[in-house]
Amino acid sequence: MKEAKLIKNQDLVDAFFNDFGFILRNKTKPFKYMNIEESSYNCYPPTYYDRDLLNSVKTTYSIYGCCTSARPLRGSIEPVTHLKQINEMYTLQPTADKFHDRFDCILESRESLIPIQILDVTVLRPSHFLNMARLIDMKQLRCIAIRKTYGDSDEENGKQLVLNEIVELNGFKYIQELIISGFKATVSLEKLLHIPHLKVTISTITIKDVLLVKRNMLTSPTAKSRRVYCDHIEDADTLHNTLGHANPDYHNIYWYFKLPESDQTLQMSKKHHDYGNCFSFKWIKSSCIPKNAVVH
């Protein structure tokens, strides 16, 4: 392409922030949506490489700081073999840590906190999100979605990766939707229930937790939906006695709690997935309740 150019001997992160850094530093109107994704994969199949681009790089040049070639590469296998010889892996230079260092540095240089309405991040470790979040105008941030990079370990130095510090962020009370997937939250669920739409992952859920979320949905005028994923259910054998008769549907179980003098019903469900259990709470119209279902 005529507008595309290869920046010789320049790091990918540096080249990226040459332009985007200016936007980040000077943006005054809110970003409606910002998405940042980190990949844990450092092994790439042949189809990921542009052979013509690799061949345009001479011995003294590099791509992402690691790929050099003394002669044209042929076929689809040679680029991969070449990179393996150089790096002992079909790999490109890791950029996640450097990206966040530059990203956070630019945000710190702003005269004010950066305004973002929806922040959707997939990160290797919680610190990549938390360091960034402290530099964002939380009063304008309506939705946070934080996911752990797929395929990466959920432990670091033998310790479980948790995301509890999020409740300590200034302006956390303004969040309207929170999604935490992959990382565990060990703080009390009560500290999260002011959020209208909530999706969170914890290690163990208790019957007390289930009743707490149910009561919050029935009494809070702002509660819209809750979804709690967990590895274990404490006192699972008391679940039916505590909540009353359940309505089975294949591998799922449903409870219905109708609001008096209203067409709204709280639907609570327990579902089992390969990666654990999920308790879901949401409002439905009473007319949507299955026929013959027991309603409390």
C-alpha cells in the first residue's frame, strides 16, 4: 500500500505511540469505547507472517526488534524456520510490559485524568489494569470488562491472581457495569452489589452469599443483573432446603420469586459448566415463566 511504510530499526511499541500517544495526551472528549488485548501466545503459524514484508527487510533492518534476513525467504515455512533459528522459538518480541509502561507514562503526563466510558481489557496480570485504571476518570467510566488472557496461568510465583484492589479505586461507586472473568475476586460480594450489572468470578460461594445477592436483587431499585462464577459451593446440600422448591431443566436449576402486585419476577438459576458453577440473577416478565413452574 502506498501509505504503508516500514519503520527501519524502530520498536513496534515506539512506532505505535508516535501517533496514538499524541491522541492519548491531548484527548478532551471521552473515548466511547477502548479495547486493549494481550495475547499469551508467542508461537505463530506460517500464515501469520507476510513473506513479502519479511523479504523487504535487509540484514541491517529488523521487524519488532527480532527478525532479520540475509536473503529472500521462500515458501511459507522458511519465515518460521528463520525466526526459530534467531529466537529459539517461532516468536516475536514480547511487548505487553513495554506497552503498558508507555501507555501509563503518557496518561500520567496529561493535565487531567483521561475520560473513557467503556473500558474492555484482556490482560496477563491484574497490575496491567490497575496501574491504568488509576489514571482514568472513573466518574465518566460506566463499564469495565476485565478478562484474563486465555491460556495463561492463573497463578504468579505460585500465588493465585486476584483482582481485589479494584474496589479501592477512586470513583468505583460510579461504575454501572463490571465484568471480571478469569481473575478471582476474594473481597466480600457486598462491596460489589451497588453495581447494577455485575459479572464476577470467585473461588467459593456460600449459601449466605447466595441469599445476600437474592435479597439485594429484591430490595435494591438499581440492581439489574448478577452472575457469579465459582469453583466450589459451600454447603451445597442445603441449597434446596434454603431456597425452596427448584425447577430443573436439563443440567440447570431455576427458582422464580415474583414481586407482589407487579409483572416482574426474579429468575435465579444455577448452571454447571466445565470450568465451574454459575449463579445467575435477572428480572423477567412473569408471563415468561414456564408453564407448571413453581413460583415463590
